[in-house]
Amino acid sequence: MNTSRDWPALGTTGLRDFSARDIGVVVVTYASASTIEACLFRLLAGRDVARVVVIDNASPDDTAAIVERLARRDARLGLVRNPDNRGFAAACNQGATAISQPWVAFVNPDAYVERDTLSRLVAHATARPGAGLLGVELVSEEGEVDLASRRADPSLREQVASLGRRDALYLGHDPAQVVQPVDAVSGALMLMPLGLFVRLDGFDEGYRLHAEDLDLCRRVREAGYEVVVANDLRVTHVRGVSSRSNPVWVEWHKHRGLWRYFRKFEAAETPGWLQSALWLAVCGHFVLAATRAWWRSRRGR
């Protein structure tokens, strides 16, 4: 992976007539200075990428300055600087309002997308009319597959009953299928028709961080479309770059998102006494997870 900051020159205009293959990309940033340049250079070099919009959630580092510098060199790149951190879901929706291409992709600032990845994802979508939301296989910098690339719908009741084990949530790679149906893909890279995204009212902004991707995938399926993973496409995902600056805050919103997801999709079939017990379990798990995250961050200083 090339991490040099001495990048080749970008195109000066990048403007052309839209086609049915054109892709608009939304990148939400927060404290992403270490990866955003590499991420954007790859996206802007991508085939059929006609627009890239960065929504910066009040980064305390040089993230926005880096994006501004790159935007002066390529007219396809735009930046919106929010005065505060609106959360991932709200920022994604904000970015999508600036997209007019037929396809919208949401890409994390620590995901490195190769030149033909998004165009091949669109080709998979057009060859499979029922595909409403598509993801890829995510791997670490060491090549380890991120199990969140292929997920089942989570059940809070089942997770508590299994004492937090998440193995059952991860679906294996089916080598017999190039395009594999799943319940959910990772929000680190998601592509879908812009029209469907608008029809579903985008991401649920009640989530601040985490579980909004699970929520959107579920609503895509409830609308009658498939959620699929392209097994022939891999993207390197550094993971956790933005969350390292405030791990306790991240843990809080992970648990808050899990509870919101439960309330939307599972609570109606759960007795009231069990809902109270699950709430206490979530609170207790948050205390343990936040303590571990805080301790790891202290040791890493």
C-alpha cells in the first residue's frame, strides 16, 4: 500500500455528462487525517466516479484542511464542514443531498478502494435487478477478512442469552456465489441506487454511531430488495481510525445504537419484564466495555 503523501497530479476538471453507470460517493470524516488523503486519491481515480462529497463532523485535526487542498485540484471533490459532530447517519444523509448520480456509495475514510471496485459493484447490481444494497469483502491491512462483511440480523435477546457471543452473527463466504445474499453488510462500504436510498428516507438519524448500517440493510430487505456481498471484490479497511480519539464515547453509541435497533425491530415481540432485563444487561455491558476501552487507550499513550 502506497502511503506516500507525494501523490501524482489529479485531474483539473473531472466533469462530464452523467451516465447510468455514474457513481456519487459520500465520505464522512472525523479525526481522519491519517487516512483521508489515501482514501480520496483512490476514490477519485475510480472508474465511473463522478462526484465525491466529504462531510466533516468538526474534526479536531487537519482532516478538513487536507480535503480542501485536494478539492482545489479536482472539481469532482466537495467538502462540507459541520460546526459539530452530527453523527454518521445524519452526515451520510447530508452528503447524499449533494449527489445527483444514479448510484450512491458510502465509503469510510479509512477504506482504500481500488480503481475498478465501485464500477464492478455497479455491474453486479445491474446484472441482478433485485439487488438493493451491495457490499464487498473487507480485509485488514494484514489481509485478515472482516467478519462484519457478511452478517445476519442481530437479536439482542440471543446475544444476551449467549453472554455476548457474536459468532452466530457472521455468515461465511459462499465460494459458489460471486454475489452472495446476506442480511447485512458493513457500513464501511455500501452502494445502492440513489432512488432507493431516497425512497427509504436514507439512514435513520436516531443512530449516532453504529447499527445504522444494520438498520438500513434491514429496511432495504423489508422493501423487497436483496442485500448482497460481491465475493470477488476486496477492499482494505484500516478500521477504527476515527474512534481512537474517544473510545468511551464510541462504546456509548455502540450500545445506544444496539438498543435503538432492538426497540425498532424486536421489542414488539418481547415481554415488558424481559425488555427491562435486557436494558440492564446492555447498561452493564457498556460499563465493562467502556472501562476496557478507556484502559486500552491509557496504555496506548
